[in-house]
Amino acid sequence: MERVILRPFNLKDFKEYKKQIEKRNPSRHQYDEGYIDMTGFTESHFKEKVERYEQWAAEDHIYVFAVVRKVDQALLGHVDMLILQRDDTQWAAGGYALHNQFWGEGYGTESLRGLIRIAFEELNLHRLEAQINLDNHASVKTAEKAGMQYECTRKKFIHENGKWTDHLIYSIYTDE
């Protein structure tokens, strides 16, 4: 990764975390939260979030990594990985979410490539997939640029906004 570092969140990230969320642009589409009101979000809330992330990783359940720009240490967003199954499949689902003020600069693709590397080289997974809404074209583009390939469409796969929705499945796996 040339421009970003993926690493666990730590308590020192609080000010930068809050700052970048407060700098978000208005929503651009339905999958963009846009501006998020951080009123009332305290260092104590952030500490609980970081501790929860640490616990999930210790349990080999969910891994959440801060995406940090090397040049200025700006916290661009996060990537995460949910371990779906170990045993014979070594399978996880990955996600990526950058603050919208950083969109369109290739950081999402670079971050997802980093997550793929961590999945295969550090966590010894065999397969990583992304579960993408049918009309989330930006996410599809990110997955494809990161080396993931369309695998299938899972019908009525995820319950969102009060209904079951179809999702595109993009995947990447090792031959080992």
C-alpha cells in the first residue's frame, strides 16, 4: 500500500476520528450517510468502540482497521472483516467505508487491497467476499479494481430498510 496504512484503531485516534466525520460532505446517494452529527459523542464512547473492536479481534470474529493516510495521518475511514467460518473454508466477508470527502481518489481500492493482503497473509484465510447492493456501482468498481470478481447474485440475502434485498457477491481467494 503506497498511500495508506491499515491498523487497529487506538484511543489516540479520537480527535482525528471525530474531526474527519465532522468534515463529511452532504450525502451523494442512498449508500452515503453524508454529514453525521457528532454532538454528544465523547472520548468515553470512542473508548468503548475501540475496546469492542479489540474484543472482536481477540475472539477472531470481526476485525476493524482504521484507514490512515501516510502523508498526514488523516483517518480516511475503515475496512472490516467478518469471519464467516474457519474450519475447512477459512472464509470471511469484507467491507470498506471511507468518509465521502476522500472518495474518487483511489483510497477505497488501495484500502480493500490492503484488507485482502491481511486476510490471506496474516489471518490465513482462503476466501474473502464483498456483499454489495445491486445498485451500488461505486462499491462494485472498488471491488473490481481491487481484484475481486463477480461470483453471483444472492436473492433476498440481507434484510435492509424493512425488506429482504438481493446482493452481488464479489470474491477473491487463494490457491493455497
